[in-house]
Amino acid sequence: MQPRQIELRIKRIKRDLMKLGPMRPGALSMQYAACQKPGCACVDPVKPKKHGPFYQLSYSHLGKSTTRFVRPNYAGQIKKELAAYKRFRELTQEWVTQELALSQLRLDLARRKDDEK
Ligand SMILES: [Zn+2]
């Protein structure tokens, strides 16, 4: 791989990063719950019908884990933001990978040049 090719890749990664919309880390899960009130359908002994689904959003940021409920009508937007964050992570990791390769390549090229002297 030539430095130019890697530089081009990095350029593309930066361009893709600029296109990312709103994002947030975490995972969304669906939960069902029983309120346990006597007579409620959720505690029916034969065919219990739990309440829900409730969307639960879990994430950790700066070493702190948080879980919170999300209203169903926001689930779509949250899913988009989670996907954007995932893409952000992929792109930044790829960026670092390419930068490492580029740096190493430059070191190798410089060494070869010195050896030729
Ligand atoms: Zn209930």
C-alpha cells in the first residue's frame, strides 16, 4: 500500500464522519412488566398479559452506566442515533488503523532512505 492510497482512504473516512447525523451510544431493548395489582391482566393466573412493551435505553459514558425508559414514539429516532454512533465508532477505529499504517509506512520509507546513504 502506498501512502497516497492510505491518505485517500483517510480523506474518505473524514468525509463520511462529517455526514453523520445525531448520535448517542447505547442499546435499546424491549421490556414487559407486571404491575402486580390484584385483578390486573398482568397477574392473571391462567393467561397473564404483561404491560408493555417498554423501551429501555442503556448506555455508558465516561465510565458511568445509565438506563432509562424511552417512549415508544421516540424509539425510531433513538434507533437512528444508536446506528449513527455505531458508524461513528467504526469510522474512527478505521481512521486510527489507517493512521497507524500510514505512520509506520513513513517510518519504514525513511529508514530505507537512510540505509541507502
Ligand atoms: Zn398490571
